[in-house]
Amino acid sequence: MTATFLYDANLRLEVDSTEWSEFLGAHDIHTSGYHGDMAPLTKQLESHLATFSYLPVLNYFYLRTDPVYKPIASAVYAADGTTGIPSVLVVPTGSEVTDAGHLRGKRLAIAHRYCTTSFLAPLLMVHGLGGNIDEFFSELVITPPYEGQVEAVLTGSADATFIQEDVWLKDPANQERTRVITRMDHLPTPLFIANEEAPPRLRTAVQNFLLNHRPTEKESALFSGFAPYDAAAVEETLRITEEAIV
């Protein structure tokens, strides 16, 4: 029986590495990566067309009541070895903005509306301020993830962006050209979910592989492997997200 693995390619999982290729081939798992907006990935999952998926927590938000899929692992944030990601809100160095409230009516660069660090972070921030993200910002400017978001801020296409902290720190020029005005910590790392209808032996094999996996390209890796699913942190985030997204 052929299994299907759908994943968010923006998360830079090494599915083409020797280790992954050998494992996927040995278990007859076919892969398909999604770039840019993750709405098509969500649609596929809602139609139950995947055996496994690696995805941001906001994709799973729309599947949270679907009994077919269950998380089996949480990604480990490479910078500190935890299952929480920090995201920083940055503006140009010369901007007059000094706190999050000053961004009301401004333009925010995001990768897509499922991205944890660029969309979930401001969604929760604005909710904490008592607002709605689509009403708070005048425009959500879609850009390529990570470096593309910073570029939008620097070229004036957007006034600010939330970006994964270690990505922002990797380029020293970012700290010269932009500055942090606030941050959101402990955002859930991406999840690896499994279809409950998959053979139990296959689900177990995949979970064991994940928990023992370490990326070969450590310098470029956003995440350094997987840990058991962090249910408490994810479920609390989903609860708040449900309040913020209505």
C-alpha cells in the first residue's frame, strides 16, 4: 500500500537527503511539497488525501476536530532545542514606530495566513490588544518567507513584519537596518501528523524515525529534529487562536 506524505516546503525539511530518501523508499511513502501559501495543503488534508503531513500549527488548527488526523511529533527549534519558536516584530531602524500599538493602520508583511512566525504571532498579539488582525492592519502584504519579509520592510512595501528570531539574527545586516519593537515567544513548532487509518506498524516506524532524525545541513536547518507531540502547548495555542480568528 502506497502512503502519501504532504509537507510545507517552506520549513526546509531535508526530504531529499539520503537518510530521508532511503526511509521513504523502504516504506513506499510518496512525497509532495507545497511552497508559498499553505491553503492548498489544508484543502488536501481536509479531503483526507494524505497519510502523513508536516505542517504549521495553523494548518492543524483547521483539522483539530477531524478524527482522521493526530499529531505524532513536534519539531525541535534548532536555536534552543525546545518545541517553542520566538518571533520578533521588526521595523526599519529609522521608523517612528516604538511599540505594537503604533502599527494600527499600517502594512504588515506575512508569508501566508498559515505561517506561525509571520501570521500566528501578530494574530495573537493583536488579539491581546483587543483587536482583530484584519481590522488592525491596513494591509497584510504577502511576500516570500523569511528574507523576503525583511526585504519588503526595507524597500517600503510593508511597515513591519514578524519573523522567526534565529532567521533574523543570522544576517548581521538585519540588526543594522531593522530593529525589534516586540516579540512573541513559545509559539508551537511545526507538527507531524498521521492519518489514523494508516497501518499501526507504519505509523510507529515513522514516529521512531522522526524521534531519531537529525538534519545533516545544520547551518541552514530551521529545526533540529523532532520530539514527542507537545499537546499542552499546542492545545492552549489552538484555544486562543479560536478566540482570535472569529
